[in-house]
Amino acid sequence: MDTVSDITEMQRRCLALREAGKRIAFVPTMGFLHEGHLSLLQEGRKQGDVLVLSIFVNPTQFGEGEDLDTYPRDFERDESLAREAGVDLIFYPTAETVYPANYCSYLSVEGSLTETLEGACRPGHFRGVATVVAKLFNIVQPHVALFGRKDFQQLAMIRQMVRDFNMPVEIKGMPIIRETDGLAMSSRNVYLSDDERRQSLALNQSLTLAAELARGGESNAHKILEVSLKRLTTEPDLVVDYVKICNADTLEDVEIVDQRSVMLLAVKAGTTRLIDNNYLIAKV
Ligand code: AMP
């Protein structure tokens, strides 16, 4: 396994691999790897002849006052987990290499896929994500790239960006990996105090309650949302950013739930912002 930080060198290596007929599978991350990331790598190992992991805490997707400076980092640990997962190449650039002096090009994103939910709470977030993912695709030239459904809206936006810009890459969405008690794995979970960690179980529990209602025949989105919101607000230290039921393809709110309905939520536990989601009826 090699680690490359230089963009030209990374691009040269990936192009050479493509020319040699190798199928490149790519997993972009911000590092501090957990089992969610590892599940993407495991599938990536099956999807390609060469498995590429990028580790880059992308400054342009963080807003002012967000956790860019404190985002957990441990490259040595990531490197050994990546080796165990069968990664061939790690791309580990610095922010100055990705966004050098005079950098001026950003992807502009608009519409319900990027302006609702996370887009409404974190203005500029998806512009930063789209920009860095497009850059990473240009550098790594993957045949297939894997993303987690944990970041449901991000995955939807990337699929759309690939369609919009006719990017020659297949996007594969992967299931959410959870702790045994149901909390969705996230690099940010390390921020949680014991008490916040306990209260954060309400996220998955409110999604489960909603799915039980929907699968039991309740189709009124408002009624389902009420029950989920109530579960979240019983916890004293959780502040709800949003809980919504949306169409999985457009991310517009729905009134009546159906097979394409997904519940998405974002909650602050103290200073830690957590997101989660689940299809209400469809089992994935
Ligand atoms: P991040 O490092 O948080 O930017 O995540 C990198 C990739 O891992 C993204 O495609 C995420 O959706 C995915 N991911 C993060 N957490 C999980 C999880 N619990 N289960 C599955 N995929 C995840």
C-alpha cells in the first residue's frame, strides 16, 4: 500500500493504472476511519482491481463556526486500518495542495437536492462537497466510487452531479453501519460525552418508531413526524435542526408516505451535530 500526497503524482499513477486495464474503485473520506468507512472499502475491494482511499478534511464544505479545526484526525491509525482493508493507494493531500493560492473554481449547486435539509442548515456545504468530489474524480479517475447512505443527501447530490456533468463514473450507495445500540457510526461520535451518547440513541429510535408506524399503515407524514419529534425532544440535551419525511429522489417534503419516502433528521447533541435517516416503508 502506498500513500501519495502530490496531485500530479496521484493522477499520473491512476491514469497509468487505467491504461493498464485496471478497474479503479474509489472511496473518498475525511478519515478517522470507522466501520462505516470500512464497509465501503470492503465493497470497493470487490468492485475494482485497485482500491483507492482518499483522506481529506475538505475545508470548503465547512461553514464558519463549524468543526473544521477540531475534526478528529489520526492518519497513522487510518493507514493501518486501510492496509488491513486491502487498500492499494491512499490519496492524502494537504488543503494547500487542493486549494492553492489563486484557486477560483467552484461547482455551483442548486434546487431541492442541495438547498433543503443539510443545504438549508449549512449554506455552502454542498458547493464544497461537489467541488471536492469533482476534483477527486478528476485526480483518481475511478470507474466506480462508493458513498454511504448515512449522508443520504450527499449521495443524492453526487448521483445527480455525475448525471449533470456526464462524469464517466458509477456511483454505488452503501447501507448505514450502526453501533450495536443503533447509533449510526460517525467520526464525530467521539465528541459525545457519555450522557450525550446515551441521549443520541433517540435518533435511531425516532426513525424506528416512524418506520413501525408507516409499516403498520399510517400514511400521514405529519402524524408520523409528530411521534418522532416527541421522542427526540424528550432528551434534554438534544436540539433538533430538522426532522422531515421526503421523497428519496427529489428530497421534497411529502404529505402521504409511500415506498419512496425517507425520514431524514439532524440533531445537535450539545455541540455535536448528528445526522441520520431511514426509508419508512422500503427495506434496504
Ligand atoms: P466522511 O469521512 O464522514 O466524509 O464519510 C466518508 C464516506 O463514508 C461517506 O460516503 C459517508 O457517507 C460514509 N459513511 C460515513 N459514516 C457511515 C456509516 N455509519 N455507514 C456507512 N457509510 C458511512
